[in-house]
Amino acid sequence: MYQVKGKWALITGAARSIGRLTAEFMASRGCNLILHSRDLSHTESLLENVLGMGVSARAVAADLARPEEVEKMLKDIDGMGMDVDIVLNNAGVQIAYRTDWCLTPVSDYQVSFNVNTIAPAMICYHFLPKMILKGTGRILNTTSGIALDVCQAGYSASKAALDKITIDMGSKVEGTDVMINLTDPGWCRTDLGGPNAPNAPESAIPGIVVGVFADDKKSGRFLGAQHFAGLSIEEAVRKAEKEFDSPYAK
């Protein structure tokens, strides 16, 4: 199992819900954290919490809808002087539910793609070459199981594009210790998922990070967190490595 103790992980959208739970879980395993949110004030309590757990942590801020802010954030992280071993592209946005879906505005697509596709792609392009040079690293991009829902077309399309980018990138590192996979918390009762979702946010742990701890050199997989609900991280890793294969032809 991949060891995260002492390594550095960047978590986007870390301030609340799944991102916050993910950060706290990674800290409990001894992983140092770079916590992203739109405003530094949003991660103040989380930063204090994880520092109290004995790990090192920093906070960064960027509006992921603005590529220029993503670029500045990446430069700021480079300036901190540590290697980023793990990237968890958790942040995402669902703009609106368009009952009159034929009137879906262009802005739904523009904002959705900026946050859900372009920002994580930029982050991957920044850190993946560094991981390849080191010969090790983990990237998890958070997708969605949404399907056949024209009322959330911008969100759905942006996640489908992220899936494609992730699988294509994964084909270039398949068989190495640089692994890039997809994860999905499932429909959870978060600000994005709403109060009627069937799953508690806590059910996404540890499945939301199983792709970090897997150590079988396979990329491009969809590792839905609800497949691993109720398991320990060790049990989840064994299940992932046994039951979830890469999508590439052998």
C-alpha cells in the first residue's frame, strides 16, 4: 500500500464537506497538506485542526473559475519549496438545475468547464511531469456518476470531459508508480448534492482516497467511493486492486 506519511498532498475544495473530510483523513495517516479554497479564511479552522494532528500544512486560495488565479496558485505552491506527491482535485461546481433545459445558458457550460475540467487539467499538467521525473506520485480527479440528466447539462458535460482527460493521461503512465485515476463520492448530502441525497458525506471515506493508497501501477480507473463504504482503508485498497482494472487494452 502506498505510504502517505510525510508526503505532501494538494486538496482542492478542502474547506467543507467531502474535501474537509478528505483532508482530515489524510492528516490522520500522517500526510502533510496544502489546503485550497476560494478564500484563505475558509480553511482557517481546518488548518488549525490538521496542524493539531501533528502534520505540516499550508493554505492557498484561488477562484478555480479564473484560469489566471489557478496559475498564480500553482506558482505560489512552487514557491513553498516542497514536492507535491499527491493531488486530489476535489473541488467542483454544479451551476443550476434547468427544468426548461432547452433554455440552458452558455454560462452554465463556461463556468462548469472552467471549474470542473480546465482547472483540474491545469493542475494535472503542472504536477504530473514532476511526478514522472521522480518516478512516483498519485492524482485523483473527482468525477460524477451523473447520466441522462439534461437539466444539469453543463455539469454533466464538464465531468465527462474530465473523465476523458484523466483516462487519456493515464494511458501515458500506465504500468508506472505514477497513478492517475477517477474518484466519485456518490450522491451525498453536501451543498452540491443537496439535502435529499441518499448518502451521508462520511460514507465517502475511505473510498474517496482509495486511489491514493492503491499501489498496483494501474491508472484510468473509476473508483466510486460508495463501492468501499464501511471498509477500512486497507480493505478498500485490497478490493480496488482486485476488482477494478485499467481501461486500456492489454
